[in-house]
Amino acid sequence: MFNQSIKVSNKVIDSKSPVFIIAEIGVNHNGEVELAKKMVDEAYEANVDAVKFQSFYPEELLVESASKAPYQLNTTDVNESQFEMLKKLMLTKEEMQELKLYVEQKGLIFLSTPFDEKSLYELNEMDIPAFKISSTDTTNLLFLKKAAKLGKPILLSTGMCTKEEVAEALKVINATGNLDVILFHCTSNYPTPIDEVNMRAITSLSKEFQVLMGYSDHTEGVGISPYTIPLGVKVIEKHFTLDKRMEGPDHLASLNKEELIKLVEAIRFVESSLGDSEKKPTNSEETTKKNMQKKLVLCKEVRQNDILTEDILTAKRSDIGIPANKVFNFLGKKVKSKLSKNHILTEDDVYES
């Protein structure tokens, strides 16, 4: 069992709450605190709920011979190793603390993904309100166990994972007593081709594991995110940059400020259309219903004591009269007096035969 209402800082995330929007700064600050602050300013202007960074120490995260991912080779210097690239992009604990203070002064929520145990415990010391776990660590069960035991909500990405691997990860988290989990559908390709999004996986994951769902969107532009909301997604995360032309692995697949603003607007637009799931006339439809839904009318002249049959009754638009869906209540009844064709039937026109 998992909680269906999770608090992240001052925001409650549940089935009825607004979508929680995370602007993923990640490493798009290029290792520069002042650039990161400028990104926070622009994310604030876009009305997101949180900004998220990535915390790591290259020597803790990977071996020096580790290759770059294909998308990283396409967006960075091919002669530079992944280790060298990350060394340039990392921020220290002190720099993260400075950014956390800056973010919170803006009224936003500070989040960061820990990519190694040292970063995990440093973020915990900083009293981060939740841990976002990358898809690269969803199968890292010992790391998940240690993160879950810290007692904070877990936002768990599922890119590259099978359903069985997701189940295994949730079992490890659950075993610690930590029930505050939001599962993120994700495709770990930057940018994600539309035919690899697999939005239906959101529904199947939600049904299988009975957890709150998020979506980590790597499609281009505003992308797929708003379309996931009717499927039950309650958290949306999207990469954000100041300039897609900047050097770095993630800029090209990120939103610029104008696109981030459009994304937030699109999410709120779709959200406002969802309603409460009950099928009933809206306030504006009540007047339209009165004028446009049809009423019972005679399609021929009848005499006193004639019995109403299907060939006598029809339905036409009218402001007054008996709704057409009441027709079976009147078939077989007798009319009290002679009535002309196109007469709008009333309760007083008939009696039981």
C-alpha cells in the first residue's frame, strides 16, 4: 500500500490537487551558481511550483572510463569523457545550500536528484523536502533502501525499466516503511521521439501499483506533458534552459523561458477542463437543455378518448412541455378532449385508460 496524499514542502499532492510543476534545471547551469540563479528567476516568472537540480560527485557516480550516453555524444565534445564533462557541471554542497536559500526566498520549492550516496546524505542534511530518484538508480536497490529510510517522499523515475524492475524497486522502498512514493513515467532519451512516449504506460503503472503518477517529459517543446493529465498525472517535470544553443548535454532537449511559460499555461488549461468526473449538465447547459432538448408533441389530430400510441406521438424542440424521454409514461393513456396536430402535450391532457 502507498499513500495517495503526499506533502512536498508546503504543497499537498493528491488526486484533487493541481498538477505540481517542476522546472528541471538539472545541469543546465553549466556549473555556474549565478547562471543557476538567473534560471531560478525565469522559472519563478513562469509560475512553476519547484525547481530541481542534480547533485553528484563524479568520483562517487562513475568510473573514469565510463562512456557518454549517445545523446551526450551528440551535444558535447566527443573527445571529452563523461567524467570530465560532469566535473565541469557539478556544484558543491555549499553552492547547493546557497541555491536552496535563493529558491526558497522566491517562494519556490527546492529539489535536487542525488546521484550518489554522498550527495544523498548531504541533501538530507540540507532538509530537502523530497528525493527525486533518477531512472539510472531505479534498479540500484541498496541506494533506494538508504534513500527511503530517510523518511522523505520518493519521486521515482522509471525510464529504461521493466514493470518487474519497478515492482522490485517499490517493494524495497515499501519495506522500509516509507509509503510516500510518486511514480514517474519516463523515456530516457533526449529528446524523446513521439512514438517512444508510450503514454498508456501511465495508466498501466497506476492501475498495477495504485500510486500517484508523475511524468518526466523529454519530448521537444511544450511536448506531451499536458496530454498526460487526463490519464491521472499529478506531477510534471520538464528540462529548462536559458538558451538551447549553450554548450552542455541537456540544453538542446530543454525548454526556453517562453516555452516553459506556454507549458505551465497549457497544463493549467487542460487541468481546468477536467471537471469532477460526474456526468451532468453544466450550469450553462441547463438553459440550453430547456430550449434545445425535445418535448412530446402530437404528430396528428386526436379525438376525445383516443389512446396515445407511438404513431401519434413525436418530439420537437419547445421551451415548454414534457421531455421526450418521458414518452413511455404516456403511451397507452387516453386524451381527455380533441387535440390538434402539433399540440404540445401536458399532464392535464391525459388520463389512465
